[in-house]
Amino acid sequence: MSQTPQTPRTPPAVRPPRRRLARGEQRIAQLLDAAAQEFAESGYESATTNSIAARAGASPGTLYQFFPNKEAMAQALAERYLAELGVAFAFVGDPALAAEPVGALVDRVVDPVVAFTVANPAFKAVFAGNATPRHLAASSEELHSTVQGWMEAVVTAVAPGLPAERRRRAATVAMHILRAMLPLLIQVGARERGKLVKEFKAALRGYLEPLAAGPAA
């Protein structure tokens, strides 16, 4: 009596042990931390994969297991920064945002951005300066356009009656005021920074508050 041939079972996909995945994620985080420090202290152009690996206490071979070059590391940092800024700006999705006074909105924008920039000097060195490397332009543009969108949401909360074109223009001005102030704020000590932040908030409020009155486009 012949038997019907059975279809061979496909073996289950072999998944790396969770512990191994955790170690890999930890190593990636260490390498990116080292890259950020190297970019901030030496500059992006001067930094090398060897210097980054040495700073991370890893071999160049280990680094290349995760990143083919320093450009890939910078792009991964851009993704990390975007995620961190996304947490800081999560408030822009709050439907009650329009009910907040301008001063409170300014606080919610300025305080986390200043804290983020102080904690991440490589962000300014690579993505927020005037000399962003050409091959990182796409990552830099994504960061800037996303922050631009968040600033437009803030301007909309301040002055919902403004035409869309005027809102975009006002958001661009507000973002460039913020961007221009950040280098000064991170160059001084904490005490002086607090005083400068206070003055900066007053200037930003002075720009945003008249928009609520619906000035001419």
C-alpha cells in the first residue's frame, strides 16, 4: 500500500536570543554616544571610525558590525535626536493647546529645546550649524522640517486665525530666533544661561503675542 508523501515541514525561523539582541542594542547605543562625543569635540570632518571605536572601548571591527562608516552613525544620531525632540514636542498634539497663554507655550518650547541642546552638543556641531556636511543634508533637512511643523502648530495655537502662508512664515521666524540663540545659551554657565533664557523667552513672547491680534499679512 503506497503512502501519500508528506510535505516537509519548514523549520521555524531561528531568532537570536533576546539577551544577544539586548547586548547588540547596548553596543549600538555606546557607539552612538561615542560618535556624538567625537563629533562634538573634534568636528564631524575630523572624526574617524577608529577614533570613535577607541572612545567607545571597542575595536574597529566591532564598530563595522553595526555601522559601515561615520555617515551611517551620523544618520543614526539624527534619528535618535528626532525621537528625543518628538518626546519634547509631543504637547503640540494636545487639543487644548489653543487655550494656553503665550507665555506657557513659549516655556514648553524653549525649556526642552535648551535642555536637549545642552545635553547633545553634537546636534549643534553636525546638524544645527551652518556647515552641515553635504551627504548629511537629507537627515538635517528632515530634522529641520519636522521642527518647522511643530513650530507651525505652536503658532496656530497662538493665532488660529492667521492665513496658512503667514503661519508658516511666522513659524520660520520663530524657529530661526530659537536656532540663533542656542549657540549662545550653551556656551555659558548654568547661572548665566538661566538669565539669558529668561530674556530670550521675553523676546519670543514679544514676537508671538501680537500675532494673536491678527496683524496684516
